[in-house]
Amino acid sequence: MNIDIENMTSCNGNKVANQFVISTGDGVRVFRSYTSNIARIDADGNVILDSKYWDYSATTSKYRNLFLGNDTATCRRLIKSGVYKLDDLNNRELDHEELDHENTLDRLNKVDLGDLCVHCGNSTAFGSGRFVNRYPVFGLKRGHGIEYTGYCCYECELAFESERGDF
Ligand SMILES: [Zn+2]
């Protein structure tokens, strides 16, 4: 099964930490807050909320409302009328393992090198002699799908420019 995890996006377009939408590829979407599954919509639009965590905190409610496209009062009304079902969305060990595995892979695939040059691996910190003219590099892909974040030092930049024949 092809699992896709995306951060929720706030109304000003920024990615929100710890609030995720998980798509399982069969039309099922799950809203996950921190490590808990909060709400699940299947391909037919049927909604199941986690009986314990659906209204856990103001943050949970805010992003649950964004996920479901309504407000907390409407959500309560739909639970009462039986349109939204309450169930335990956090007790399926196998799913947890799969999701944690995906999260771990995602973390492992992003390497933050800090002050190091993403090309030569030398420090570009202040006083290293490579601080001047360094520039930040985000998510440089270099084999095995790993994305490196760090800096490009001036020496490596010069090497690239001469390769391109800009001199
Ligand atoms: Zn370098």
C-alpha cells in the first residue's frame, strides 16, 4: 500500500508541525495529530472519529475542523445524529508500525549538515576560512534519495563555475 504523509497547511499557507494528513492510496485519508489518529474519511466520505482523542485539545479541534471542513458544533451534532461514527482509531498495531516506519524513513532521508559544505564536507563556520561567500543549500539530493541541507562553500562554488565555463 502506498502511504503518503503530508503536513497540514495553515490558512496562511505554512506547513504546520505535528499535524498530518495520511493518504493510504485507496481513497482513505486520516488526520493525525502528533502520534494519534484523530479522524478518518474513506473514499465514500464516511467519517470515523477517534472516540478518545477527537476533541483532545484546541489544536486538535482546529485542524480536525480544517480536515473535515466544518466546525466543532457541527461535528458534535453529526456525532449525535450518528452521521459521524466514534471508534478507536489508535489500536491497530500493524498500522502504527507501518506509519512509524514511514516517519523514520522520512527523517533518515533528510540530513542537516549544519555549517558543513554539502559538497566537500568542510566546515563553513565563522573562522573556518570558508564563512565568507558561503550560501545556504536546502534539500540537495545526492544519491539514495537523501536530501542534504547545509552550505556551499566558495571553493566548491568556484569549482562549479569553472566546470560550467563561466570564467
Ligand atoms: Zn565545499
